[in-house]
Amino acid sequence: MMALVQRQIIRPSAQERRRFQRVKVHLLGRYMLADRREFPCQVINMSPGGLAMLAPGIGNVGERVVAYLDHIGRVEGKITRLLDNGFAMTVAATPRKRDKLAAQLTWLANRQILNLPEDRRHDRIVPRNPMALLKFDDGRAMPCRIIDLSLSGAALAAEMRPPVGEQVALGRVRSRVVRHLEEGFAIEFVHAQLPDTVEDNVSAR
């Protein structure tokens, strides 16, 4: 199925084929459709002018999409083709932004070939159960949603954003708030977790 999807999507328009070359990538992220629903995604190929992603929530052709991708950041555009398990979209960008994307994609392609280290210490995943409980030192607890998760930290969405530097616990994992995001905040674990137990530890009540 994956091979079928990739054959289906690596067909940019004639205009894009002249201007940009698509790079096969494995980028996790999240995206928002026009109705403000958010979903996790995996981008499987990208150029400075467009991308294709595996995605659980599929909009309509022509619909605006905003995505936040590991290593790339924020991109937006419109859906151009629907796939069985995702969609392809344009990337709306200024010439300067396209140059930056081209450089980022070149780096990603070279990293895969040369096995260079990641910018982040650990790959990010979307957990099977994204709902968790964030606990504070004063005894308060706040429900939250795990946007993405790694062995060293997580991005969370909740009713409020704790101050940067505050000590918290995600499930039973001691953590510290390290930055605020547009849609939530990021925490760093005091101790790196193990792949086999990290999801159970952060979802513990």
C-alpha cells in the first residue's frame, strides 16, 4: 500500500516539475484543516513548492491547510489531490522562504544518505493514547493532550500554559516547562525515558 501511495503522489504538476524536485522524507508533524480540526501527520515527500502526507483527517481539494513539521516549521497551502490515506498540498511561500526550504530539504536528504545526527536528540511520535494528566508541585492536576512525544520531552496542549521553568510531572515522569508554542507548550523530561515504557509512564494517572 505504501508503495502504491508513493507512486500515486510523486507526480507534481508540469509547472512544479520544472521548478522543484521532490525529496523523499520522513517528517512527523501536525496539521490543521480549515474547520480548525487538528491531526498528526507524516510527510513522505516534499519540495519547496508542495508536499504529500499520510494523514487521518482529509479535507477537500482547494481547502487551506496549516502544518507544523519537524525540522521545517510552519508551512501552509491548499490541498491539490486526495489520496487513499492522505493528501498532497501546495506550499505557499515567498522566494526567500522557498530558498530556505530548498536548503532544509537538501540537508535532510544528505542527512539520510550520510547518516548525520538529528537536530533533536530523539525522534518524535504521536502516542497511542494522547490524553494525559499534568501534575504540579502544589498538588494541582490538569488534563492535557500530548501533541507529540519523544524519549526526552513532549509538546502538550491544555487549558493553560504553565510558566517556562516550572517543575511538573507528566504522568509519573518528572519534567520542566521549557518553552511556549503557538498551540501549547513544550516540556523536557528530567531523565530520558526508555522506548518500551515511555508511553505508559506519561499516561499514568
